[in-house]
Amino acid sequence: MTTYVILSRLAPDSFKDTKEFKRTAATVAEMIKSQCPGVKWKESYAALGRFDVVDIVEAKDVKDVEKAAMLIRAYGHATTETLQATPWHAFVDAL
């Protein structure tokens, strides 16, 4: 399995109150779970700075991660940037 980091930035007008955001987040999570079974969610973090959300996922096929990112964009009202990540020890060992 390959690790990916999905960085999301919420659109300023994506929600008016926190309850609406919670519903949207739950809907997007359920859509990804049902439509992207090859994506294993590891962690999600709220972040300060350029991105609002950092998701760590694993998948065998990058196409599954691409679809998950598009669902976040379409239904989560966000922009995304996706990075492939190598565990530090594996990176150092390969040097």
C-alpha cells in the first residue's frame, strides 16, 4: 500500500454554520467509503495555515485516491492537493 496525503482547503462559502459543515463532512466520508473501497483512511487533522484539512490515506491504486480527492472537491466544496508520501525510515534506507 502506498501512503498519500490529501491537503484540502475549504471554500469560504462552503457552509454557514458548524452543523452544516458536520453534515457535509459525514456525507463526503460516507461517499468515499462506499465509492472508494480501495482507500484506507489512516488519520484526519484540522490544520492552521494554507490548508484546512490534512488526510492521511493508503491505497494500492492511485486512481482510487484520485477519485476520493474529486469527491472531496465536488461534495466537500474544497480544493485539494494530493501528495505521495514515503515513510521516513524507508526513504533514509533507500539512500
